[in-house]
Amino acid sequence: MSALQLMFALLRGALSAALLGLNTLVAFTLMVPPALVKLIVPAGSVRTGCDRILNTLATGWVAVNNAWIAPACPAPWRIRGLEGLNHRGWYLVSSNHQSWVDILVLQRAFHGRIPFLKFFLKRELIWVPVIGLAWWALDFPFMKRGRGRNAHRGDLAATRRSCEKFKRVPTAVINFAEGTRFTAAKHAAQNSSYRHLLEPRTGGLGVALATMGERFEAMLDVTIVYPEGTPSFWALLCGKVKPVTVDVRRCAIPPSLLGGDSSGDRAHRQRIREWVEAQWAEKDRLIQRLLGERRSARE
């Protein structure tokens, strides 16, 4: 890369970061009034109205981000499997995880197709300045960890209370089963049985199914592939993200997995694990095939 190209990339990165920061500041400022009303007024109808306003503002935040990402990253994104989705529905979304870029990729892929994506967060993150309040206002579920053998039950009890709020408005909850971003070092340390994935963890999924299982219309099994290598968030801001492939597969959730408490039912926990591992094996094969297709296209 020449000095001029480097300077241009840095300039674009700075401009993109400024746009993201300004968009976040404006969205947060607009969220404050309905968030305060929601906090002060206990009436269910009032809170439901505030929820709709807050979700509309969050969706607008995603739309603005998509508007600057499109020209900043002109390389084609191949997104498939979005047919038949309902923006007024309830979904459980499961995806592989490689970079913070994944979040913006998922938001761009599902914008206008399903409700605003919400994540399970550690309880401590509610104290993050500015964004912690936004997460609270948007009803992101904060998981309070128990200790020792009661850890999962601590999650379940707190998350059940959080997820009760999701019954008021359509919601999409996302779970990264790997629990962390994929790296070669983590893959080697785990001695993972998958070629392109870390071993899945089913605790978060078990909590989601236990609290909202009957409400979900389906699971959306998402596979994100970066054929030219996993980009950093700064690379996205600088417009260096190469072609992206997003494959979405709609999966029915087996009735046997709904509602049970996997912390106290070993057989139920095993059923969830077997279901997830079957998906993970297929996802691993899909990633290998997509990477192979890209290599063949370059030759």
C-alpha cells in the first residue's frame, strides 16, 4: 500500500468512526426521554409504548450505520436465506463469531427483516457509561451469575425475569455459542473437533430456550464467512473489508428442547448439546465449502 493509499484509508477510518460516534450520540440522546418515562411510570401500556419508541430509535441507528458501511465497504456481500422472515416475529439467532465486525454484519443482514437484535450481557456491563443505559432501556437481558454449582441457576432466574419483558414487543435474541471470538490460538488450545469453529457452549442457549422457547418462531442458524480473512473493526472503518458471505438457515426448534431447566436435568442438557453439535458439524462443512468456492473462483 502506497503512502497516499494509507493516508486515504486512515482518513476514511477517522470519518467512519466520527459518523458512528455521532450516530450513537444522537440515538442515545433521543432515547433518554422515553427511557426515563419507562423507569418512572410503572403502567404496562406506557412501558410498551416506550419500548416501541426505543426499538424504533435503535433500528434507525442500524439504518444510519448501514448507510455509511455500504459506500465505505463496496466489496459485494453475499447474503442468502432471508426469505420469509417476519419483522414482527420472535427469533432465536445463533451464529459463529470471529470479529466485532460480526455485529455490524448481522445488523446489516437482518435490518428490516427481523426485530432489532438483542444480546445476553453480563450484569456488570449495565454500568458501562452511556451504552449501559441504552442496553437497559432496550431490555437487553443482563445475566446475574451465581456461584459454583448454582451459577447456571443464577443465570436462569435473572434471565427469566429479563425475558418476561420480551413478551411486550417482537424480539430477536442472538447467541454466540462459541462464547468468544474464534482465533487460531484459541482453536489450538481447545483442540477443537471442528476445522473452522470453536467448541460450542450450550449454557446460554439453554437459558434462552428455558425462558422464551415457546415464544420463538424458529432458530436462525447464521454462518458468517470472510473468504479473504477475518477483518478487524478498524479495517471495517477504513473500508478494507473484502467480500462477506452470510448464510441463514431457518431451523425449527424441537419441542423436546422447550421450557426445561437444563441446570437440573442432565438428559435435557444432553439433548440440547446433541442438537447444537449437529448444527455445528454442518456449519463447519458449510464454511469449508464456501471457502473452497472462493478459492476456485480466484483460480
